[in-house]
Amino acid sequence: MHPLRHPRNAALVGIVFVVIAVVFWAVPYFGGWHIDYAGVTMLAILGIAMAVMAYVLVAGSSSE
């Protein structure tokens, strides 16, 4: 049985990290505090990497 009906839905795995990156940026921005741009960048890139890897793993798995 295939874990996801459509492998493109694997992008939802990465969207979680991108949303966390946006929150990680927005809270200090609107609070007037120091923004950790390195952390925001790494979380956003991690989200992209997780989405691509989840897609590769799901697309390469057997459909049984």
C-alpha cells in the first residue's frame, strides 16, 4: 500500500518547517527584538529539503 495517494502531497511535510520559519521570523519582528536570520534561513531550507526528500522516498517506494 502506498503511504500517500499522491506523492506531491509530500510537500506538506516541508511546509510545516517553512511555517515554523515564518513564525520564528515574525515574532521578533513584530515584537521589536533581534531577528536570528541564520535560524530563519536554515529552517526554511530545511523545509524545502524535507519536502524534496519526502517526495523522493514516497515516489520511489513500491505501490503495493
